[in-house]
Amino acid sequence: MLLDKLKQWFSKPKHNGLYKQADGYYRWIGIVTNNYLDSDGEILTDEAHRKFYSFLQDNPDILPAKLIWHTPGTQSKHGVDFAYYDDGFFIYSGVLELDEAEPYLNDYRPLGMSHGFIALERDFNNPRYITEYFTYEVSDLLLEQAANPLTSFTVMSASELIVRLADAIQTSNQPANVLPLTQTT
């Protein structure tokens, strides 16, 4: 199951080790959100995630920006180039240049993710359930500061990411509805 594979990847002790791609860039991958209760008392439903993922598949040029801790002026040069939703978890990825990756080199604190989004629709009977939303940015931050503790952020090579996702998709018996990685030039 994909969820089990993702938990396995991100449960390993990590020190935010960086892996350089052949093209000189570093790749980050993050579990940004899911359909579990967050510290704000809200739940983004599976239906909401599926709607947004469908929107991204239909509009691959409208991927969210990648920031550090929701801070203006920290947008990565290349942003998000990959999105995948399955089994309640939304995953994003992108590339970083060396100057963007350097802060992670010796930072051993556990990192999580968050996202800036607009709630477009809530369940009429229980407004803590968000049934439609639009994510405009994703941010890495200290895991202890994330509204949802079931998020993660790490940096790895593109080839490692592709191998891990292919293995997870193959063993999950799920269709591979993955937005492709783009070539960075």
C-alpha cells in the first residue's frame, strides 16, 4: 500500500541529507497535507484532495509555489514540478539550487510541511470538514510548527525519488496518476 511505503521512507532517522542530481540541482519531496485532523481542528476531506488533484492534472502549469515557512520572498527558483495524491496523502516535489539547498545541509531538526490554501467549500453539517480548496503555496517548516504532524520534508536525488515512487505505486496496486517531473534547464 502506498501509505505504508511513504511511512517507511519518512520514518527512517534522517538528518536532512542532501542528494545532488546529475544536472546539479537538489530535489525536495514533501508530504504536505492529508485527510486527518489538524491542530486547527480542520480536516481536508478525501473528496477535497481528489478535486484539487484533478484540477492540477487538468492544469499542470498552475502548481503551487514553494516557500520557507510561508514567508514572502523565500519562493524557490524552480517551485513545484510534481504532485501526487493517494491514500489520503498529498505529495509535492521540486528542485533546489545549491544556494537554496545549503540551509538544509547541517540542519538535523525534523522538518514538516504546510500549505497556504483557500477553503472554497465546507460541509454544511460540519464546517470543520473542508470539501473543496485551492492550494497556492507549500512551505517547509519545523515539524513541531506544522498544523498537521503527519507531514514531512526531505531532499533527495530525482532518480531516488522516481525509484521510490515507482516501487510504491507498483506495490500499492493503484493506478499511477502521477503528474510527471519536468526537466529543469
